[in-house]
Amino acid sequence: MKIMLAPMEGVVDHLMRDMLTRVGGFDLCVTEFIRVVDQKLPKRTFMRLCPELAFGAKTPAGVPVRVQLLGQHPQWLAENALTAVELGSPGIDLNFGCPAKTVNKSKGGAVLLKETQTLYDIVKSVRDAVPAELPVTAKIRLGYEDKTLAVENAEAIAQAGATHLVVHARTKKEGYRPPAYWDYIAKIKKRIAIPVIANGEIWNAADARNCIEQSACTDLMLGRGALAMPNLANTIKQNDKPMAWGEVADLLISYSGYEIFGDKGRYYPNRIKQWCGYLRRQYPQADALLNQIKRLNDAHDIVAVLASQSSQVNVA
């Protein structure tokens, strides 16, 4: 089986991709979306959101990273897709699943699930622009307000030449509220010939098994679950035990080495607090940690708190 790391806007940046792929279990990463409106974007835009392009489009752990584009105009998406692959992206992913209101208001993301022909036109234009040997993939939800067009949308994307399709098993209206309708992915899979990857509400290995059974998919994409349990992919693939809290603390400490130049040291404190919001689903210790650090804005102070929880504490 293959497991992909989901693109999560404002969460899974290149530093988080580095961290999680070092933990292991992932076969592919997809970037946060690059918003395409009505122009060809400069190369620096692609390099900013996907700095891995300068290193063979792979994370330091060697996991390939594919650029994701979001927009509504087929020709502009095609032109920017060509730029991305010229810079080294091993294919292009198209975002038809983002539920953010600001994105949907400007006709990007999940709102396009109401326009089957537009989905076809975008995928076809990008497929025609990108060299045939490189994949063009797409990520969708089951629909915008309902699931009426779920199968029709998937068929259009497949007919337009997509290489594979990732399906988040909820509509835009359903957001991230459980449950995820994995069985609906199986209905889509029966109707299209390209590989389908299941996504949504996979928090542990048992969820993964249930998802595989209900969706009839063998490959998965993990998002929030991988942030809540950093070694989730390996618990699914290799039957590893969930990472102990002390190991998680070690991971958070090692993350302190990542800083974005010019952010005046705010990146690490802000990101660790954000990460705790996901971790507390699996680790009650994350709640206590967040209470201890929520008013701290210096990385060294936060690391000092984490050091007392490290797996190295009390080790002879």
C-alpha cells in the first residue's frame, strides 16, 4: 500500500513535511495549494511554497513532493502547471476540495464540485500541458452541499486524463465533522478506471483498516491524523505502536531547530501551539503542555518545558 501526506493549508508546510517524512511511512507529499487566478506566476512563488524543488523535489528523507494548484481558469492553471514541472515537480495535483469560504467565494476549491464541466476542462487543459510521463492528479470531496454529483465529477476527472483521484469522504457542507462516508468512495471506485485514494477521518490503524474495507481502496492519504499521531503511517503499514509521549516531546524539541528567516522567532512558538491542538486528540499530555506554554513566546522557554517530558529524562 501507499500512504500520502495530505496538503493542509497553513499547517503542512515544507518544515512539517520534513519532520513527518523523517518519522517515516509516507510515499508522497502534496504541497499546500498555490493559488492561480489570471496570470502566470513567478518561479519564486513555487519555490516559496515548495522549496524542495531545489533539491530534486524531495524532502530530506527522500520522499517526493508534488506541487498542488488551485484555481478556476483552465488555461492559466495549465500554464502554471508547466512552470511547476519545469522547476522539477514530479507531476501536478489539482485542488477541488478546499472548503475555505474565502477560497470558495473566488471560485476555487470545493465550489467547483458544482460545475462538472469545469472540472473536466481544468484537468484536460493541465493534462495536455504537462508531459505525458508525469502524473496529473486531483483531490475532491464528495460534493459541495450534497453528494448528488460525486460519481459524475469523478468520471469527468478520469475522462479528462487524471492519473489518480484522492477523495475526501465528506462534502464541503459536512466540513470535518465525523463520520466520513468511506462507503461512498467505493461507489466512485466502481465507476472509474484510475486509482482512487481514500482520505478523511483516519486517526489510527483501526480506522485505516475500516476505511480500506469500506472504500475498497488500498492506498490512503493522511492529514489531521498524522499530526495527532506523528507515526500514524507506520502504525498502519508496519503495525508499529503509537509513538509514546516522551518520543513526541523529543520530536517537538527537534522541531525547534526549524525557523523561518525573518519571522522574528515566532514560527516555532506558534506552530507548536497549533500542533498541540492536534496532538491532544491522541495524547492527554498535550493539553497540559499547551496550558504550560500558551503564554510563552520564546522557543528556548518552550524547549525547556518539553525537556522535562522528553524520553531522555530519567534515562541512565
